[in-house]
Amino acid sequence: MTLAIIESCVNCWACEPLCPNGAIVAAEPFFAIEAAKCTECLGDRPAPQCAEICPVEGAIVNELDEPLNPPGSLTGIPPERWAAVRREIAAR
């Protein structure tokens, strides 16, 4: 049971001070979660605090590489709609 921060992390520092176990560390090129310290906040909080505060969709994944904040979860924009808008903008 461990979470991971992936390359879409923008190093905003929002998650690091929130981790109750000190499992999040500054690393290059983006933050990392120390597996030995990560409890996914079980017993401390109702949800992992790093994922609750992360402003980047998909930057924190579970052990199955599933994003805790999947695309569209923070913006409310369905991924298909966002892709269509990006294609429209690129075509201009």
C-alpha cells in the first residue's frame, strides 16, 4: 500500500507539509513519496491528504497506477471535451 507522485507533478509544495507521516520528500525532478512512511493516511484522515490538496489531476497514483485525482475530477471538464477544445484551438 503506497502512493506515488509521477512526472506531472509541478513541485508546488502543497502536499509536503500536509503529510501526517512526513512521507513526501523533495526529489528531482519532482516530489516523491517514501513507501516505508506512507500509510495513505489510513486511520488519520478519511482520504490521502496529498491527493486531497494536489492541484494537478493525475499527479498522485495508487499502487495500481490509478490516479487519485483522475482527469476531469478537479476541473469538472470531461477529458473528451477537453481534448476536443484543444484540437479546436490548435486548428486556429
